[in-house]
Amino acid sequence: MNNNITDRQLLKELSVRLKQKQETEKKYADLLADYQAMGKRLKDSEALKSHFISNVTNEIVNPFTSILGLSKAILSVEKQDWKKIVSMVALIHNEAFNLDFQLKNIFTAAKIEAGEILPNVQKVHIRQLIQGVIDSFSIVTRKMGIDIQFDYKIQLGFGDKDYYFNTDAEKLKQIVSNILNNAVKYSYKDSKIIVKCWIDDDLLYVSVQDFGTGISDKNQSVIFERFKRLDTGINSINQGHGLGLSIAKALLDVLEGEIDIKSTKGEGSTFTISIPRLKVVNTDPFGGDDGMFFDDAASDDDVDLF
């Protein structure tokens, strides 16, 4: 009788230990799968960063090369051929604008990675800020035949001329600039872009609608990931290194804002941001401007761009 009880106990103990062994093996298998997945993510990340560095290098070197070449050409132009000079100056402006835009995004991405991005809240003249961003794209949009319409829907009280909103001027400028730059990149020639601005429930809304190539449902899930580009083909007509929209999203997070996208492939996209009114920590009522864009230089309608 005792031997039978002992056998049952042994069988029970063996069963328990077998189960523990199976559980341990499963844990090791799960850990191994996690490590393998982590290794793949690291490998993919390194590949993306390598691709990013390659793109960034081209997008910094190429504008510099163009600027130097055009500057040298200007020095050799006869004084009477001033129209050629104006045309080349326009091209220099365009290259310098693109270079400044890309460098600004690269520096911001570095600060985001380092966790050094904080809001600098001011009373911001919203209409002036957004109009300034639109004006900064005037040369490239005129060259492409793109008409940017600005629909400003903030209703003011009697006697009010300006509307100020408590937010970070430079971050809002960079957010809108990146979204508008994306709209310009993926727009067709001789089309239009509609920029709208309104206030609802003390939230500032800005939307940018284009009628270009649109974004597929699959790509909509990755457009805010850093270093990702929707079109990575070697002959892509769309420049970029996959930073713009990810930076816009990261800066919106700093401002406690959100971004929404509605897009149909082949018909265009609408990006809408919403930002809450924040507590002012900077007493400068007009906001800062670090010279990110060459707004005034893009105002000459007589410049020959072709």
C-alpha cells in the first residue's frame, strides 16, 4: 500500500516538474523571440538611419554645390544682363531656403532625440505667423503653378484687429511649415492648396488640404515615424528624408496638441492640427523669430524661375 502511494507521489512530482520544465522552456523561447525581434528592430533602425544620413548628405551637399556654382556664374555675368542675375539669385534663394529648411529639421530632430525640446509659450499673432509661412513658399509654389488659399475663420469682436493665441511661435511655425511643405511636395502642378485656421472650444485648429497624390491607408500608419519615406524609389521626384511629419508630430506632443489626417489615394490629403491654449511663460507679446525662413526675399513677382 505504501509503495502504491509512493508511486503516485512520484508520478505527481514528475508531472509537476515536467510542467515546470515546459513552462521554463516556453519562457526561454519567448525571451529568445524577444531578443531576435529586438535585434531585427535594431538592424532595421540602423538601416533607416544609414539611409537617412545618405539622403541628408545629398540634401545638404547638393544645395551648397548649386549655391556656389550660381554665385560663381553671377560674378561672370555682364552688367547689362541683369535679368540673368535676377533669375540666378532666385535659384540661389530657392536652394538656400531648402537647405535652411532641412537643417532646421535635422537640428530639431537631434534635440528631440536628446529630450531637450520644451515649450516657450508666448502671445502669438496667429494670422501673421501662418501668412508668413505661406509667403515663405511663394517662389516654389509659383514655379509649380500652385495657388495657396488662406481661409482665416477666427471671428473677432468689434474693434479688434489682431488675434493672439498662447502657444510656442517657433514650434507652431515649424509644424505648419512641415505640413505645408509636405502638401507642396505631393501636389500636382497647376493645382491648389487650402490652408484654414479657426478656433473651437478654445482650441486652435489649422488644416492644410492638397489635391495631389494622396496617401494610401498602409502609408498613413507610418507617415509620422522618423526616418521613414513613403517613396524610397531611386528615381523618386519627391525629395525628403522622412523627418518633416515626424517632427511636426513630436512638436505637437510638446504643445499638447494632436494631428489628424484624411487622405484618398490619387485625390489628395488634409492634415488638421489642434492645439490648446497654454499658459504664457514668455512676456514677449510678439513671439520670437530665429530667421528660419527668407520671407521677404520671396516677394518679387518679376523673378524668372525658368
